[in-house]
Amino acid sequence: MPESDARHLTFKLVYYGPAQSGKTTNLLRLHDLLAPELKGEVMTMETKDDRTLFFDLLPLGFRAPSGLLIKFRLFTVPGQVAHDGTRKAVLSRADGVVFVADADRAQETNNGESFQSLAANCARVGLDFDHLPLVVQFNKCDLPNAVPEAEIRDRWSAAPWPLVFAVALTGQGIELTFEHLLRTVYRNFGQKLELQAKHGLSEDAFVAGALRKAA
Amino acid sequence: MTLGFDREWQLGELLDTSSHEKIGPALSELLGGDFAITDDAGKTFWGQPSPDARREALILELEPIGYLLSRSAPASALMAARNLMLVLLRAQIRFKMASTLHLESVAEDFESLKREHARLSESETRYKTLSTELDARVKKQVGELEERQQMLYEAEKLASVGQLAAGMAHEINNPLGFVRSNLSTFEKYVGKFAEMKNAQGAAAASWQALDLDFILEDSIDLLHDSAKGMERIARIVADLKAFSNVDRASEEYADLNNCLHEAVSMVQTQLPAGINFRFDLLPLPSIVCLPGHINQLFFNVIRNAILAIKDAGRPGEVKISSEADDEGILVRIHDTGVGMTKEQLEHAFEPFYTTRPVGGGVGLGLATARNVIQAHSGRISLDSQPDVGTTVTMYFPTPS
């Protein structure tokens, strides 16, 4: 459940996925592409050889017609297997998750294992995986040995989550991924938080507020 | 958990009082004396903010967490001070978030280890229990096998002893019959010889010379002794026959309380002084049984009780009680006699085991008793303490 007081509402959104699938790149691109009312710097905690050790954080925010400040705090988890404890701690209290998979055919096993760990860690930190807003992004679709989109769609056809094909380096599919997540989050919490009824915020306005383009 | 690494950190959490006391004077000096630090709620950390002061917001994420205020400093100087302060705060928040996250993840790793440990302990316990159970089960089954084997052995022993006893009883009974009959005929013949006593003349003289008066008298005594001996042999043979079930009687409905009374009346004729009977008989359902055998059984046990009291050489009491529940009938015969040692208890049901001197008992009383009980699908057990007494408990199941 998002944290809220009378004037603030904070959504914690987590980019989860196997090592080097492009979670941090997703955040960096969003920072470049978006210009919502409020935008903070990407805070990168610590890296070792360009790999996230703790997490990255990108804060975004806008004001609803009612004056309520809606904040999004986008986190990435460390992808490496060894950092499972950190991953769990970052994942806890998440209101939505983007699973960033690596479209490279050689990474299929890593994708599978990471997705399993997401489901298991959700249970450990008390998140209901079945009802968690989740978007699955296949990144690096431009790689020569990437699994073709049709094959992935076929394989995931039974899954309930939106699929997005992205190239994070160029920004392709990055906003779409975020938009899918925002819509799922709105549908999941909007009613309970009375976003429409009390704050005059429709789903489209919610998405538009967060996704306002940089000029 | 409200104190997670991902909470929105307040100025007061990022910089403690001593930090403010170092930063405050330094910035004061740089900004020309008038300087203050407050957080977003207006709480002052350094200096004395005046309402008309210029202020610069400290924004780490989206919203100000605090302000720098100065009335005297130029705008550019205050902004420079804010930028300096932000560099400080960013370093601080990175450190705070990283260390808090590290603690959380260590705790999480520790939790994982604990879970793993608990799982391993549990499985270890399970295997331990399993192995203990297995051990106990093997022991139990070995015990059962040994017991069965012992029972089989006992049963075969009893069967062969029974056959031997039946054969012997039959073989002894025949000569016994004619010896008894001959003895009584011989006694009549001796009576005829006595008539010679009243003869006259030479016959009378030789009567005297041969002391036939004494011989005649002694002959009669000897014959009576022999007859008694024969009777004893006959009784032993009868016991043997009962033990080996040679004379099978027919089954009847009987009240075991009646059987107890009959058995007591048989022993009462030869009851030594100082022995009392006490009855505590509750109403019993009639059961199908062999009343003759049951009488024999009770007789044997009661006789043992009396002998045990006699052996103790003091007055005593035989307490006979009976009761019934849904499943069967329980008869207890308790005496306050000499009791039995552990070794005696072990052998008590063995045929021909006796503690009495030769001629005192054959050692078939309890063996017969057990045979009778087993023939009625019941159980018999002994509970005894030397010098305190013995309780014989007999259980007869009633058909449900």
C-alpha cells in the first residue's frame, strides 16, 4: 500500500531483473525523457564495475487537482545473484514492479531464475505476487541473437502481465513500460485511495502527470 | 517497517547536532554573521531565523527537507552555501541509505540462514525420531518373536507333558484298580485267619509261639496304610487327568460365584485353625464354561492360598472377590501367606514345579489352573511378595 498523509502520496516502484539486463539504464532514460512537475536526480548509491551494489533511485512527482502531491520513487535492485538479501530489502514495500528481462537468447536461464526469485522474494517480504502490479519488459531487443518478439509473446501468452519490448539504450519502449506500470498501479490502488473521487485524478491524468515529456 | 532505508529522510536524521554545530559557525562566518538552518517544519537547527530573511530550500529528492536563511548575505552567496550544503547532504543520505539497507539485507540474509537452519534442524529431528522409532520397532518385533517362540516352546512342552500325563494316568489306573481291589479282598482273608485264634490244642500253642496276635493286628495296619497310599496315588492320577484334560466334561451355563462357593466348601472340611475366608462377590453374568474344570481351578488356587497361610505359621485370611464389566469377569483370590520369591513366581505355572517336600504336592495345581483358564480364553496372573501374601487374578472374557 502506498505511503500517504494528507498532502502526499508516495508510490514505491521497483525495477527487478537479472544482472545487467538494463534496470539502471531504464531509470537513466526515464530521467532524460520525462519532465513531470517535480523531478529529482538519479541517485546511484554505489557501483562496482558499472554494476549496482545497492540500488538506484529516481524520484518523480506531480500535483493532483486537489493539491495532493503524488510522488513516485523508482528503485532498481542489484541484479547479481549474490545480493539476494539486498534485493529483498529493496523489493519490500513495493507498490509496483517492472521485471526487466534480457532478450538475449543466452540469458533465458537467468531470466527464469530471476523471475522465480521475484515470486519467492515477494512472498518473503509479504507482497501478494498474484495481485502485485507487474509489467514485464524484454530489453535489448535490437541484439542480433535476441529471442524474436513472436516467440516471446507466444511463450508468455498465458501470463496476465503486459509485455513490452524495449531497447533501453535508445529509450525505445521505456516510457511505454512505465505507462503500463502506472496504469496497473492506478487500477490497483486508485479506488482505495479515492484518486478520482477525492482528488479529481483520472487514470489518464495520472499517467499524463507522471509521463510529461521533456521539451 | 517505517524505518526502512527507503523512507524519506528528514534533515535532523541526516545531520546530527554536532554536525550542525560545525557547519553553522562556518557558514555564518562565510555569510557575514547572520545565518540559520531550519528543517521543512520550521524547527531551527542553527542560528536564529528572522521572518524577513532570504531563504534557500534544501531539496534532495522532490521537496525541501530544510532551509538556509540569512538576512545579511547576498542571494548568490546564500545559493552557494546551499549548493555546498547539498553536496554534504547527498553524501550523508547515500551513506545513511546504504548503511540502513545493508543492515536490512544482513538481517534478511540472517533470516534466510535461520530459516535454512530451522529446516535442517527439523529434518535432523525427523531423522533422529525415525531412527529411534525404527530401533524401538525392531526391538519390539524381536521381543515379540522371542515371546512367540517361548510361547510355542511352552505350548509344545505342555502338550507333551499332557500326553505323558494322560498316558501315565491311564496306565497307572489299571494296576491301581486291581491292587486296591486285591487289598480289600486280602483284608477279608486276614479276618478269616483271625478265626484261627479261637482254635484249641496244638494250634493254640503255635498261635502263641508265633505271636500271631501281633502279626494279625500289624497286618491290618499295614493293609490300611497301603490303602491310604493307594488313595494318594489315585488322587495324583486324578490331578494328572484333570491337568491333561483327559475327562472332558460338557459345557454349561454357570455362575462363577457358585463355582467359588463349591470350591470353598470342598476345602472347608479340612480347614486348619486360624484361617478365615472373606467374600466380596458382586453379581456376575453367567458364562458358558466347563464347571467341573472351573471348580478344579478354584479349588487348586484356594488350596494353595490355605497352604501358603499354613506355611507362614500364623493366622491369616483368604479374600475372594469377583466383579464384572462389559468385557469380562475378574476373580481375585488373595491370601496373607508366605508369598513367593521372584524365582518361584517365574516357575509357578510350570508343571511339576513345587516348593513342597516330596509327597507334599505334585506341582500341578497352577499348571492345571492355567490350562483351564486358557481353555476358557482367559488370563491368569500372579502378584506376590514374600512374607506379605499372594494375589491370583483370573480373568474370563464374556462374549459380547
